[in-house]
Amino acid sequence: MRDRVRGVKSGGKCVGFVPTMGFLHEGHLSLVRASVRSTDYTVVSIFVNPAQFAPHEDFKDYPRDRERDLELLRSEGVHAVFAPLPDALYPEGHRTYVEVHGLQDRLCGKTRPAFFRGVCTVVLKLFHIVGPDVAFFGQKDAQQSIIIRRMVPELDLDVRIEVCPIVRDDDGLALSSRNAYFDGAQRKAALCLHRSLEMARVKITGGERDAARLIHAIRGDIQAEPRAKIDYVEIVDTKELLPRDTAREGDLIALAVYIDGVRIIDNIII
Ligand code: AMP
């Protein structure tokens, strides 16, 4: 991978990179298209990163379809796919991890304490192996983008980070590989995430700024869905991810909800 990209860069070309865990959908493909459009050479990684799954989480069951992924990437004009085996990135005895203190403990970090350490470690490793000029991430994982954006200058990495908008199905559900776990009824129940965020958006447009009242309204809307169990609903600033008393323009409303035990996330920027 390194040799390939070195060759490309020595020809003066700009290299774009899209890290994914595969089982690709239109959300991933929007990042791929952004890269193909704005760079000369696009690399996509497919790697279900064991370091970001807790022992009780779905690492083994995470949906995978390598052939279909490769077919999709081929038809998007991707130049190279990097799909290492877990042992190649984490050989026996691996000991080195990257942490972004504070930020990694908030929002999703409360229920997934080792998650962002796993994400940052693999993203840094992939950046070192691929050596891209630009890397593309999705706003769907808002906290992840914020943490990566923080890590890059703090570790003096020479890569530009682009964050692309959330891609949703027609009914508003944010696309996610984990939506594959849902049957019809569960998928319908999962619409409560987007619905509650849109309801909050309407309240904000109407002048409501009190974070506690907005969160209360969002929680009430989600709790009306019997299959849903809230992990968190928070309104935070996008630098330190700290809770706001009063919501401001540019703040993040983020939530995580279990639908019959499957944890999904969504967010909006005010
Ligand atoms: P994943 O395969 O879940 O690790 O996601 C790989 C990249 O795709 C991450 O940067 C995600 O934020 C992004 N992504 C996933 N779902 C969406 C979506 N619905 N819209 C935009 N980007 C997404």
C-alpha cells in the first residue's frame, strides 16, 4: 500500500482516503464520491477494527460482504482498496494506542469507554500506511470527526480532514451498516431518532434555546416508542463536547438509542 501511494505521489498526484468498516452503503459512497471528485487517486480501506469493539459488542457478527463492497468501489472509480487482516495491524503483543483525553470520554465514550482509543489508533495507523493528502469522514459519526480533527494537528499529521453530510434514507433514517440488523418493525421504530431531532429543530426555529427543555422533549418523543431505550441525548459545543445550558447556533445535538438492543446514533448541528 505504502509503495503504491509513494509512486502515485511522486507523480505529483493528490491522494484521497476513505476509511470504512465495509458493508458499504450510500453514506460511505458519498465520501468515496467526494474523494474521487476532489483528488487524483482514491484509496478506500475496509477493516473491521477489533480495537474499537468491547468484548460484549458485535465484532464477530458485524455485517461483511467483501465481494459486493469491491464491486461498488470499482464502479465508483476507486483506485485502490486496502483491506488488511486484523493480525496485520495488530500482531500478537500490540501495546501502542492513541487517546484523545476528555473528548473520548464524552457522549458515546460513556457507554463505549475504549471505542475512540480504538478508532484513533486505527485511523493513525491507516494514515501512516496510506499517507493521504485528504481523508474523508461522515458527520453521521459527529464525535469521531471532532476527535480526529483534534488528533491530526496535535500529532502533527500532514493530512486535511473533510467531513461530509449525513446521508439518510427517504424516510429520514441515517444510513448505517448496523441497520442490516433490523426487521421491518424495528426499522420503523428506529425512525424515532431522526423524528425527535427534527422536532427539536422546529422548536429551536420557534425560539426555544433552553437545553434541558429541548432534551426533555427529545427524550419524551423517543420514549413513546416502546422498542427504543435511550443511551444518551445531549446538546454540546463542538470543540470540547461539553453540555450547554443554552443551545447556540453551531452546537451539536447528539443521541444514541438502542432499538431492541441494537445501538444506533444520530445528530444534527443547530
Ligand atoms: P463505518 O464503516 O461505519 O466505520 O463508517 C465509515 C465512514 O462512513 C465514517 O466516516 C462514517 O462517519 C461514514 N458514514 C457512515 N454512515 C454514514 C452516513 N449515513 N452518512 C454519511 N457518512 C456516513
